[in-house]
Amino acid sequence: MDDQDILAVGRVLRPHGIRGELLVDPYSETIRSIEAESQVFIGSPDNPHTVLSIRSHRSHLILRIEGSEDREAAEAFRGSELLIPMQSAEPLPEGVYYRWQILGLAVVELDGQHLGTVAEILETGANDVYIVRGDGPRELLLPAIESVILEVDLDQGRLLVRVPEGLE
């Protein structure tokens, strides 16, 4: 399975209890597409597991998978990402993208000037901020709002932007 065919939906924090359950920190609501009998990958696409059960626990989830029968077995998954096949995730609304789709995109101004590529994404609460790195040591911080991010063109691998005054 190719990296583009999978989606990271959470991280295993630690074992939960003595029966091999895993405490999972969800990255987003996309994790809600996981249900009993579905297949997940833990750590890499080469490590498939069948879900036996999944339930909410405070702001986290408790996951039981085939092959994790006790606390020691569950300990092996500590810190690993929880991945699902992309086709099992619900489609995103128009104008909403996965982080991996944005990271690495070329950033181009309206006049055609290449500013760099999206190197990181900061989650600020109000809106994401794209950290753009170019050839020089300077970083450009672009708020992910409609007035700044004019177009996301995944086919061309670029963001068309209007840099607000004062950020140039």
C-alpha cells in the first residue's frame, strides 16, 4: 500500500488496562470512520490489524485490536500512528484538505513569483498558518484564510496566494 493510500487518524498514547486495549489520541473526526471489523494499520502500512472494538474515553478513544491480548502486547504500539485506508475515510467537504495534501506544495504569488514551499502547518485555533520556506533563511507565515490562500491546485502542486501587506 502506497503512503498516499493511507491516512493517519491518531496516535497510540499507551496501553489501557490489562487486556491489551490501546488509548488513542485522535487527530481529527476522521477517526470516527473506524468501527469493529474494520482494518487499521499501526505504525506502518505493513502492520495491519482487525478492530475488535472502539469506544470513547474522555477526549480519547479505547481501541481493541486482534493480536493485542495483554498489556505487554499493547505496550509495543506505544507512540505509533494509527492509520486507515484512504478509501474508508469519509470524503472531505469542498475546500478542506488533509495536511499531507498541503505540505510540500509550491507557494506562488498572483504575479507568478515563487515564494517557496509549505514546510509546516501550525494549528492556531482560529485558522491554520502555513510556514513557507524558500531559498533564503527567512520563513513566511501565511494564514490559511480565503483572502490569502486564493487557490489550492493539487494537480499542479501549488498554492496561489496574495501576501498581505506587512508580511512580505
